[in-house]
Amino acid sequence: MLVKAPKGTKDNLPGEVYKWQFLEERFRDAAARYGFLEIRTPVIEHTELFARGIGDTTDVVEKQMYTFEDYGGRSITLRPEGTAGAVRAYLEHKLYAETRPAKMWYEISCFRYEKPQSGRLREFHQFGVENFGSHNMLADAEVIALADEFLRGLGIAELALRINSIGCPACRPVYRKRLMDFLADRYDALCDTCKSRYERNPMRILDCKSPVCQDLVRGAPVMIDSLCDECKTDFDALRENLSAMGIDYEVDSGIVRGLDYYTKTAFEFVSNQIGAQGTVCGGGRYDHLMRELGAGEDIPGVGFGLGIERLLLVLEASGIEIPLPKRADALVVFLDAGEAKTEALRVAKELRAAGLACEVDTAGRPMKRQFQYADRIGAKYCVILGEEELRTREATVKDMVTGEQKRVPFAKIAGALK
């Protein structure tokens, strides 16, 4: 249907957009205070970027990407997440030659083909941050602190930070063997997707959403028990840094994250306000993604993605109201006649030039109904231009809260309202 949005997408109407704008302003402010600068990348990328970066055994690449061939025969994909595009831009424009670390934030729309449900759409939106160029666990602690400060600054009380280490190429082979040994006699009961992952990437099985597979992996060995010395040291350092910053956390060995590029740190902020879909923000470290995407060296990175739709659900479930924006300081009320209309347009332009939000009635309402319109738009004042006002060149300014009225010369209306 031409008048129905595609399944899994949602219009953000004028009566709701103010909530998004409020969150955008708060996130932009938080990112700036941590020294992150905004980056804007294309919504389309070459498919190989995500296949190589995210991992061809992930649900995202195997089942969820919106991929098409353009008129030039190139395989193009609507971005399913933000990190790969930011890394691509970092490498393409040789930002690694500048001061490290490079600290970036973004607000993006993403696309994944999956069953729409509360807080999970096929087109969804994220805030994200990336820190490129630092091996130090202070970088991990900093991006976690940014998310923690932003979320708690909104007043969300029921929020838990969970952290884990998912190892590195040095220790993952040991864990891989332990996990495969554990799953060997359960192989026949796995879903078809997980059977295909058994040899290629058995850790992905831990992230399977099938209830059968979730039950089969219960009691499986955990990565945190197989960490190499370096990963153990870094995980201890992360915990120390978080404690030094006064950030509460719990270690959750079940966090795997759904993208293959993660190494070492993995974390999630979870709210119990939205049930099973409780992850509001998730991220971690990816020390080898740059080389995988064509860099000549391993340039470390750490970041997170924070779902805006889910965040709005959490705020609503928590009873946190976002303040309504100011729509109009004043409505110019006038007789629909030549001179009055001309004067109304002149006054409105003068008020706007003075920095005031001002409206005039564009629907041709009688003056009485214009006052009703002023109430609906929340105008603080009505600047009334009737016959008497035009004759004396003095407007009647009415306070719409107290009802008080006073006469003001046309030349002084802006000053009086300000």
C-alpha cells in the first residue's frame, strides 16, 4: 500500500520527534565532554566491508543484511551497524596518520532484516562512539563511562553494566577446542545454522537465539577461564579503571556479542524495564578489525552502539518524561484584512529576527478561534492587531497564562516580549 510504511519501519511524527531531539542534544553534549568528534558516513557500503568485518558466520551477515546489486554490477549493502563504516572512513582518509587516538561519535540509521518486535525494527537508529588507536584499558573504561554517564543522566535507575573478556587470537584456539569438545555429543541436536558454525566459529553457537540451542549450551565452558596472561591482565585493568571511576558492574561470562570482530572487552548495559529485549547499549574492543579491512597493521579500537528506539522504551517504562519543547513565544492575532495582515506579517518577521518563536494563523480563522489555536500551540503571548490597534499603532499584548493585557507601541513589541 502506498499509504503504509514498509514492515519493520516507523514514522517519527512531529509530536514525538522532540524526544529524539532531546536525546540527540544530551548525547552530543556527553560525547563532546569526553573529547569525541562527530563523523557522518554513507548509509550504503560495499557488501564485502561487512562480510569481512562483521564475520560471515554471524546472523547479521548470514540472514539480516539488505544487499542488492547496483546498476554497475557492484554488491551494495545498507549498513547493519556503525563500526565497519567508521573504520573504513578512518582508513580511506588516512586518519591514522594524525594524532592518536582518534575519537569519533555518530548517530545513524541501520537496517537488518529480522522479525519486527518491540524495540527491534528493520530500520533502527543508534548512537555510537569509536576510539581508534589505543591499546590501553583506559580507552575501554572511558567509552563505558561515557555511556554510563549519558544513560544515568537521563534518570534511568534500573540499569546494570555487565562486562566480560572474550579473549584474543592467542587464547581463543584453546577455548575453541574446549567448547567443541563440550558440544561434540550435542552436535546432532543443534539447529542447522549452529551445525554449520560448529567447525567455522563455534563461539557463535553460544549466541544462538534458538531455545533448543540455548539449552544445549547451558554449562558450556566459558572464555574467561581460558584467557591468556595478556587478556587476564587487561581485564583486571579494566575492572580497576571502572572501580576507580565509581562505576558499578558485574562480570557476565555469557556475553559474547553478535559480531566477530570483538576481542578482549565486551560489555552491555541492560535494563529490566523492557523484558527479554533488555540490552540498551553494547560494545567492546576490536584490535584486529583494521588489519582485516586492509590496514597494514593492527590498529586497536573500542566503542559501543546504543539503540535509540530501545532507549525510548526504557524511558517510557521507567516513567521518565522528556520535557515538551517550546513551540511558540507568541501568536500574532489579526483581522483577516489587507492592512492587518500586512502588519501581522511585519510584526511576526520582527519578532523572529529578535530570536522569538512566533506564529501567525495561516488557516484564515476568525480572531476568536485564533485564541483557541494559541492555546493548542502553547503560545505564551498573543499579539493582537485589531481595528483599534491599527488605528493607534499600539498592539494589545495578552499574557496567555495570567490573562493580563497591556498596550505596546508597534516599534517596541519585540523588546516588551523579550
